[in-house]
Amino acid sequence: MRKKTIKSTKIFSQEYYSIDPKSLGQLANLKKIIDMSKQDSIGLKARFFRPYCVAYLNQVLWTINEKRKVKVFSIDSNLNSYLKQSGFEFLSQEAQFGELFPQENIITIRRFKDAKDLDSKVIKWLENIVYKFIPNCSQQLRKKIVQSLWEILNNGFTHGKSKYGISSCGQYYPKKKYFEIAFYDSGYGLANRVWDYKSGKLELLNDSDCIEWAAQKGNSTLQNPDAGLGLFLLREFLKVNQGAFQIIAGKGYFGNMEEEIDIKHTLRNSIDGTLVNIRVNISENIIYKLKGEENENY
């Protein structure tokens, strides 16, 4: 049987996608170039992806492949191996593979199709991540972290209303003693929701202001007394943990991944939907507890 010929083209996009706002601003450009290509196998110039890039690209290709059948590969064989080990679903047959990464350090891609997916299995999955990578965490704080992560997913469905669900991916960095996990939906976007809700009621100058507003305690576009706690609780834990976070929606950036304080930044390009990237530090010498837990036994 004759082998099908795959038409491919190489994309000259950014090579290294780091965690700085500049790299995040290039994500939209990457999607734009893939959209414009008429080939069914696309070669990426990228040589290095962090987990948020994998989650983003996975979601983007779900949206594109509703009308087309597109797969991608990197010109770097090691990145192809990383994508394959991450469970990336759209890897082209043209991909050449290099060195393998320690599989136990990869939080493989998981796509949540709709709100019905947020069941006990998802809670168990989140608990396993927390137990695995934060062994010295109090039981009560573990519950709060899982609750916060679950609410990020729930908010994605409530606010984003993405037709293609939410994609997640993560990785543990043993030498640096932290893990990162990202959630991305290509829906309406957190900044757009806040703009709609607060129009004429609050002085918001840009998308970054909208994200910052949504990350404050009690702020939500939903009329629910418990709404708005997800991002706030997560930020409170990350302050204790000395971890970090990034929230990107539209052209807005709000986070503290490489900075000592939370910063806002306007990206060069606008992304669809909302991307949340979280870094959790791991120390074998610290037992992390919530405020007021000091006298409780676990």
C-alpha cells in the first residue's frame, strides 16, 4: 500500500518559549501562523517549550482541527520527545525523536471537555498531584490547594464557555525544586468577562486591570457569595510557599513568576481565552500550613 505523502511547511516562530511576558505574547503569533498555513503537517522552529506552551498548543489545535486535519512537529528532536511523553495528540509523522525526559516528572496533558468532567476523578487527579509533589503539606492546606485548582477549572467553564474545553499540562523540575502546571481554555476570556460585567461601574484601563480585579478576594462576575475565592486562595498559598503564578487573557498579563511583587503587563499580541500558569515550590524542610493551623494535629 502506497504511503500517503504529507505536505509540510516550517514555521519561523520564536525558538524558546520561556515564562516571561515576551514569550507569552508570542503565543498568539504562533497560533496565527498555524492558522495561515495551508499544510497538514507543520514544522515548528521552537526548540524549547514549558508546560503552558504544550497546554496552549493542544487547545489551539483542537480548535483548528474542527475544520482541518493539522499536526505539528518541532525541528528539535528533543522537543518532539517531550511532546510525545506529555501525551500531545497532534504530533506529525514527520517528527524525529531525541532524548527522553524522566516520565515521572511530567504531568501529562489532560483535556476537560465540559463541566461534567469536573467529577470525583478530577479531584482524585488533583489530589495525586499535590500529594506527589508537596509531601510536607498539611491535610487542610492540601484540600485548599485542590479546591483552588478545581475552581480554576470550574471558572474556565463558567466564564470561558470554551467549545473545546480546557487543556492542562505540567512538569516537575527536580533541580530547582518546584513544579509548574498550566490550564488553558480558548473561550471568551477572563478579561472580556470582567469588561462586560464592570462596564461603567469601575475604572479599568486595560485587560491586565481586569485580571487583577478578578484575582482579588470576593471579586467575581457571578452573583455567588463563594465565587471569586479560587484565584485568591491560590495566591494566598503561593505567598506562603514563595511560589508564583501567571494569568493571561486578551493582551493582559498579571503575575509574579520572575518578579518579587505582582506585576501587570500589556502583551504585544492578544490570546483567545484564558491561560493560568502556576509554580509551586517544594522544600523537604518546611511543613506548609494555613494561618491558624499551628496548634492543630495532623
